[in-house]
Amino acid sequence: MQTVQRQSISDQLRHRFDTAKSVLVLTGAGVSAESGVPTFRGGGNTAVWKGMPFDVISSAKMVDRDLPAVWEWFDYRRTLLQPLEPNAAHREIARWEKRFQQFILVTQNIDGLHQKAGSKSVIELHGNISRARCVECHARYEILAGESRPEQCAGCGNWLRPDVVLFGEILPPGAFELAAKSAQKCELCIVVGTSGIVYPAASLPEIAKAAGAYLCEVNPERTALSGLFDEVLTGKAGEVLPMIASAPDSTNTHS
Ligand code: BV8
Ligand code: ZN
């Protein structure tokens, strides 16, 4: 599939990028792929842990059935993540935060790499792997690098679980509502590195489209949502995002 060249970024997108006041960016595992974070799907197969598809081990049922197994899965991923650094895509998105009056970054990722790249306001729809939460009183605890993970709640003594949203669980209170409200207001919505299969996250581009936003997808592969977009930029996020920002807006008379 022909990857993006600078010149294939449309005047429409350049103009929107140059003039938009309100921009929403939605990211998935693909934005972290160039940092070495394994994606869940890609190349046709789905991540599996000890014979269990990831949406089984990462499910609410599993916390009730076998919390130690769930911790083993997230402890493995957290260890994998520790040495990894943000890539050019994370850094570019962090720059965009300062460029637009209203800029909303919504991520499905629990890896914290957007924040590590300098993004200040990140809506983490699915939680964060560096936190634990009490199953009873919901008190939250940071899991510090190189330190042993707290097992029980210092407040009420109950077990702690990963502070991530598992399949079959509702999203953090207000997170989706805030993201949906921003999608209704944005003029430009850029969706980066997601297969667009998991809901309600995948409904955000649909909400932005219905509100008249210009929709752009950045992904080396076609996705379940590709048909929805005004513009599909086929390529890696770390290569394509800097191109969008640096593409001169030939339609802009004053520049
Ligand atoms: C809920 C945290 C309700 C844990 C995650 C409607 C229709 C159908 C099903 C449902 C529906 N509504 C709800 C459901 C059920 C379910 C769901 O969506 N199931 C799917 C599988 C069909 N949703 C839920 O359960 C949600 N909760 O609905 O609650 C409710 C209401 C009342 C009472 C109780 C409950 C909760 C969903 C959240 C689950 N947690 N993560 C963990 O990380 O383990 S989801 C997890 O998987 C990620 O966060 C992410 O959301 C998803 C993976 O998707 P992607 O990030 O897109 O990654 P993927 O690998 O798939 O794709 C990567 C893409 O990147 C590819 O396209 C690839 O080409 C591209 N790429 C690769 N390299 C690059 C690149 N792109 C750019 N640059 C590169 N270099
Ligand atoms: Zn507690």
C-alpha cells in the first residue's frame, strides 16, 4: 500500500490544520508501536496471554475469577513498558496541544507515553497501567517503577486491582462524556493508530463526523472505520504526523 508523501496531504487538511480552533485527536496502540509497545491486533492476529485472547484476560470476569492471573498479565506489560520512550508521533501531538485554542487528546492507551512526551491534558479512556485501585473503596495507588506493587488497600485492607478499564466495565466517570462533548465541537478530528473495533471509544469519530468535523485517519492499514474518513493517510504515525504539521497551507492567502 502506497505510504504517504508530503505532497499527498490535501489542501483541505492543510487548511483545516492551519485554521481550526478546535481539534480532537484519538489514539490507539498504533501510536505507541514505533516505541516498541506491542499492538493488540495487526498482521491479522490478536494478542494472546497464556492461551487466552487479551479481551479474556483483560475482562471484568477475570478479576472476579483469578485476580493474581490478571496482575501477572499487567505486571508483564508494565515491565515491558518501563524502558520504552515516546516516539515522534507522541512528541508531535504534544506540540499540537499548544498550537490550537481547544485541543483534546483522547487515548485508549494505558501506557502513559503521551504524558511522558509532554502532553498535559490527556483523557485516558481505559485507565493507566501505572496505577492500582482498591476493589472496595476505589482508592488509587501509584505503582512506582522498580518498587514492589502494593497488594492491599491501606485504607480498608481490601485487594487492589489494575486501575484500567477491562472488557465489560464502564469507562472512568465523565471521561467518555467529556470526549464525546469535545467530538461534537471539534472542526478537525485526527484518529491515529487504532483498529476502531473497541466501543465506546470507536464511536467518537462517528460523533465528530455527525457534528460536521473534517475526519482524518493515520494508519498503515485500513481499519473498521476507514470508510468514515474524509482523508486516510496510509503510513506510520511517527512519519505522517510531522508531515501534517509542516505541510505549508497553500490555500492560506495571508501566509
Ligand atoms: C463497556 C485496557 C459497557 C485493558 C481496553 C458495541 C458493539 C460491540 C461490542 C461492544 C459495544 N459496546 C461495548 C462492547 C463490548 C466491548 C467491546 O468494544 N468489545 C469489542 C472487542 C467488540 N467494550 C467494552 O467492554 C467497554 N466497556 O462497553 O462497558 C457497560 C455498560 C454497562 C455495564 C457494564 C459495562 C470497555 C472497553 C475497554 C477495554 N479495555 N484496554 C488492556 O489494555 O488490557 S481495550 C484495548 O483494546 C485498548 O485500550 C484499545 O481500546 C483496544 C485495542 O485497540 P487499538 O488500540 O486500536 O489497538 P489494535 O492493536 O487493535 O490496533 C492497532 C492499530 O494501529 C492497527 O489498526 C494497526 O494497523 C495500527 N498501527 C500499527 N502500527 C502503527 C499503526 N498506526 C500508526 N502508526 C504505526 N506505526
Ligand atoms: Zn480500599
